[in-house]
Amino acid sequence: MKKFFYLGVLGLIFFEIANVYFIMPIPGSQEINSLQLAYLLHNQQWLFRAAFGFMILLGLNAAWKGSKFLVILSFILVAVVVYMTNYNMAADHMFYQTKNLQMLNVHDNKVDLDNLIIGVAFQNEAKAYPIQFIGYHHQVRDKIGTQPIMITYCTVCRSGRAFEPTVNGKVESFRLVGMDHYNAMFEDITTKSWWRQETGESVAGPLKGQTLKEIPSMQATLKEWLALYPQSLIMQPDSVFKSEYDSLANFETGERKGRLTRRDTSSWHDKSWIAGIQVGQSSKAYDWNKLLKERIIYDSLSHQSFVIFIAFDDKSLFAYKIDSAEHPISIRNDTLIIGSNNYDLLGRSYQDSVKSLHPLQVYQEYWHSWKSFHPGTFRDE
């Protein structure tokens, strides 16, 4: 009977390790298609624990008579593994949400103007969320106008998104549960379904196939954002997480050296930066180095013409739909020039008689992220 005890101990240890292995960036775990297995292990975790616990109890008496030392050692080993995997290695115990979200105007702001932000403008209100802060939290919950919003960021993919956190007509709460193919994964509180940060799609659980509505957002420096939205509110640092924010101080410049959040300054490697656009069912990636060199790129997807360009701070990214490229297109002093018409970085025409340009969502990401979640994407050479 003591075999049941040791099989139960080994089974419980391997289960606890597997329960985090497939959803954390442990070498080898993020390159395999293990999402459904990971969800099964996570969703049925107490069933697995009960089964292995029953085996341990069934053989405990015999194992104790055989060797008290081995039994005590086994319990210590189980306790260490359970603690490490459920606390030290659990995503929501590594990255905590701010409980003191403070949004201040430009006069009271303490955030450096050169910092990158994810900006959202809606219902005559604008708000800016520094990547240095949301990169640690992974999500920040707020409201803009009357609209609840969920600002998300995954530093391993370098992807920022804003979503309407409404599921089946109800404002939902989410927790960070781990990652899949290096992209952050959220679990909703009601159904325990898993949602991908990159796309807002539920990829496992009862709501698989549903998608959160994305809210248009922009990546820019705070200085550029405030030039466009001078009345914007700005997320301030939560003093509780000062050391965590400090650890990401060099993330947005690409100077980190770690395997997951470094930058490859050459083009089209996994950790190279790209700008990504999706129009309809088609998507395309643009080399960040080329964009910095050319400053502005004209292209079309799914019969839609557009321009993608970067401001002269080399950080703020914009894209707008245009009718055609019949006229010369250029950018000068952060003014977009199409033929004889001039536009600001929001696509607003300086001439009253000329209608403004329609913005197109554009993202800065790592190449590995974009190609993973936009299969069949085109690549601008």
C-alpha cells in the first residue's frame, strides 16, 4: 500500500509543476500548442489534487511504518513545490493590480514627458497610461466618459490594447492567469474562460470564440499626446510598486537584456520591433528600422489605401486611411502633407474646407508576437 503514498506524492508534485509550466514563460513551454491541456489542468485542478491526495492518504499508514523519515521528507517536498508553484510562480501573485489609480492633469503630472503611453480618447475625454506602469500591472481598469475600459499591455509581446470589458452585457472582472505563446492571458471571474491580450479573444473555456470589443488607442510619447490632447488626464505611479516600475525603466527604449523583453536591433528577428496593421481580414508588418529611416510609408490592404508614419520623436506611431496616393505624401515638422492639404498628427485638416482623415489602428510589437497571432500576415520588405 505504501506505493500508493509515493505515487500520490509524485503525481501531486508533477501536477503542480505542469499546472504552471504550460502557462508561464518556462523554457520550452511557450513554443508548443498546449493551451487546451493547460486549461484542462487549471480548470480541473482540485479534481487532480483530490485524486492524488486520496492516494497519499490510502498509503500513508504503510509508508509511515516503512520509513518515517521518507514520509516527512515527502511532505516537506510537496509543501515546497505547492508553495513555489501557487505563489512564487503564479502570475497573479507576481503582478498585482494598482488599488490607487490616480489620474492627474498636465499641471499636476509627475510622469516624464518622454515616457511612452497608451492613449485613449473617447466622449470628449482623453487619458494616458504610461507603458512603464501598465507593463507591470498588465491591466488597468478605468472609465473614460461613461465607458468602462480595460487598458492592457504585455511586455513579452510589446503589445498594448484597450478593451471594453463587457461580456454578455455585463461588465466583467479579469485576473492575469499566465500566458500562451508568450502573450498574456486573462481569466474572467464569472465563467473562468481565458482571454488573449493580443486579440481580446476568448481561447479556452465556456466563452471560447467570443471577443472583447477593442477601443481605439494610440502609442505615443506623453509629450506628443499632450500636444494633441492638452486636457488629457495622466496615470500617476502608485508608490506601492516603485521598485517594480523602476525595473521597467529601460523597457520602452529597448535596452533591457533579458531573454523575454530585450530588443534585437536588426530586422525581422523574433525580438525585432515592427509596426503592425490589420484591415479587414488582412494584416501586414512593417520593419521599425525602415520606418525610422523613411518616416512615412504608403500602402494598401484589402483595397484600402493608408499611410503609416512615425513622429519626429522616433516613438509616436500613427496611421490614417486615405483615398489614394495620386498626390505626393510627406511629413514635415509633424505635419502630414498630402498634395496641397496639411494635417496634424490626429489627421485633422488645417483647412476648414478639407475633411479630416480617418485614423487606422496601428501597433508597435515584437515580430514574434505579430506573426504568431496574425497567421498569414504580409511582411513589408
